[in-house]
Amino acid sequence: MPASKPAAGDRIAVLGAGHWGTALAAHLARMGRPVQLWGHSPAPLAAMAASGTLAPVFPQHPLPGNLHPNPDLAAALDGSDALLMAVPSRFFRGVLRQALPYLRPGSIVAWASKGLEEGSGLRLDEVAAEELPAGAAVAVVSGPTFAAEVVQGLPTALTVASPDLEVAERVAGWLRGDAMRAYTSQDVAGVCLGGAIKNVMAIAAGISDGLGYGHNARAALITRGLAELLRLGQALGGQKETFMGLAGAGDLILTCTGDLSRNRTVGMRLGRGESLDAILADLRMEAEGVHTARALYQLAHRRGIDMPIVEQVYRVLYEGLDPRAAQAALMHRQPKREDSGE
């Protein structure tokens, strides 16, 4: 499904009415695109339509005139030229399957979801390749982006990757504006991996902060987390330049340091002694790193890639390891040369 039209006329359906999907839909609408916003629960969409705001997620922001909340998936996709998915990664395949019968020929399928598929450990581009017809026009949108800042119109930069640079440019054209700079890439694997792995590292950084270990420890975790990202990412076909850019280092730094990060919040509360079940029940939002940690740990083991930070996060989340013991395990690993690649 090749791209052939300029981005300005694209009608876009955004699937996922959580914080990220709502923020993206509002931004696209402000850029002049006609946008349909669908979510699995009709109640938030009804609240938007009734209030004229982006309630319940951003009630202080008005609903743009060309953003239409729509609880009917078929109706949301009817007449749309493109699909932008912003659903949690564990629902990605299921929602994509639901949408497929209603997609118009030639539609672009893009996603801003970040994570790995549970069970299979597949990247989301690999999931899309299994579900979409050969040659489909696909793109991934990723980078250092907090939804609350995007919806406020604060300056943001991100990356759009597609095997076809024309498709990447078309999707980037939806997003570009005075407050958003969108770069393009063909490294789909690298962009997908960067967005997935950084969430697990943010949990690690949050645990360290929750334990009160200070800025030195956080900086070390970010730096060594980037080394783990590079090891696995390059082994799976990603490019070093991608991992050192917005979708890699940029997103990693933001998520490990920003107070708006859900994954860092989960880690901080674990470090303070709270249980994972209690944290997730209270959070009431998706923290992708919790699910990705298991898939990433299993993927690294299958590929024989050393990812000690990921391993300790997995053990804290799924084996009940005390966070202080996880920190001790990292500190007492066998010394290595920093440039050894391990």
C-alpha cells in the first residue's frame, strides 16, 4: 500500500483514547487534520463529546473542532486514509485485527505504541508484518514524548520510521508544526526496540531513586542501560545511530529522569517498599515496562545477550527479589572493561 498523496489532506483514525492517544489526536487535529478518536471504552469518548473538552484524561484542554470521539470502530475508520495506533502493546495485535476489515486500500498503518508482544517477544513491527498484507505501508512514531506536554503544545521532537521513506515523510508531515519537529528514518527495528527497552530501564532508575541512591546511581543506570540497548538492538538489526538518537538515548533519558514517567513512578514506589499489585491498582494507567520486562528478559536469554539491568528488574517484578538485593547484584558483578561491549 504505497503512499502517494501529500500529508495535508490525510484523514486519520487514532485508535487508543488513553493519555498518549488523546494527546496525539489533539495535536493532529490542531495541525488541521480531520481526526477520529476511538477507544475500547465508550465512556471517556462520551465524556469528551458531552463536555467539549479532552476529559477525562485532559479536562483542562478543549476538544478541537475537527477531533471527533467515536466509540464505533467501523465508523471511526470509515473514510480514513490512515490509522495511528496508540494502544498498549499487549493489545496491539488484537486491535489491529479488529481494524483490518475496515481499512481502505492504500491506508497507512502507523503506531505510537511502545513495547514487545507478551509471549512471543516480537517487536510491534514484526506483529504488524504478521497481520498486514505484504507491502503494506507502515510506520512507527517514537521518541522522548510525554503526553501531557504534547497536549499542551510544548516543544517536542520525535522520529518516524518506515521501510519506505516516502511513507515516513508523509506520517512526519502529519505531526510537524511550530511545537513539534519530526525526523524520518528507515530503521524500523531500531526505533521499535528503543521505545520498548527504555521503559524497563526507567523502572530500574525509579527503583534506584526510590531507594535514595542519588544522582550518581541514576546516571550510571542510564548509561549502562544504553549499553544494554545497544547490545540487544544491534543484534536484532537496529542501527547504532538510532540508539544514540531521539528514539534511543533521547527517550531513555526522558523516561528515566522525568517525573511524568509512569515506569519511573512504578520503580520509585517499588524502591520505597510498595508491592507491585498495589502500585498498578493505584496507578490505573498502563506502565509498559512492567509487561515488557518479562518479554525482554526472555528475548535476551534466547539470543544469549547479557542484559544485567533487565534481568534484575525482571527478578524484582516477577520473582519478588528485594530491590536492595537487585542493586547489590549489579554492583558486585565481575569487573569488565567499559569498551568490552559487555
